[in-house]
Amino acid sequence: MIIEKIIRNLFPVNKHQFDLVILKSSEVTFSFRVIRSGILIYNRDIAVVTDFIEKVSQKI
């Protein structure tokens, strides 16, 4: 699966490990916390991001 390949290829940066979480399948409260306090590091399609934020916000 693609997620396992990505996780295997994530290397620490300045000795900090990375966690990969698929927000689409996460709990709503966790997704909301990430939206509120997380940092977006890559965006290919802003419409997908805004749609996701809207869907999570409607569930809270």
C-alpha cells in the first residue's frame, strides 16, 4: 500500500520523527485539531483542502 511506502521513506529531520496520519479517515475531533493548529506543508489542490475543512467543521 502507498501509505506504508511513504512511512518507510520518511527520514527524521533534525532528529525529529514524522507521523503520517490520513485525516480523511481520522476521528473528527483529531482532524479539527489538526486543521486548527497544524501547519500545511504541501498542497496540490486548495479546493480539496477547503472542502475537507468545511466537511470537518460541519461535523463539529
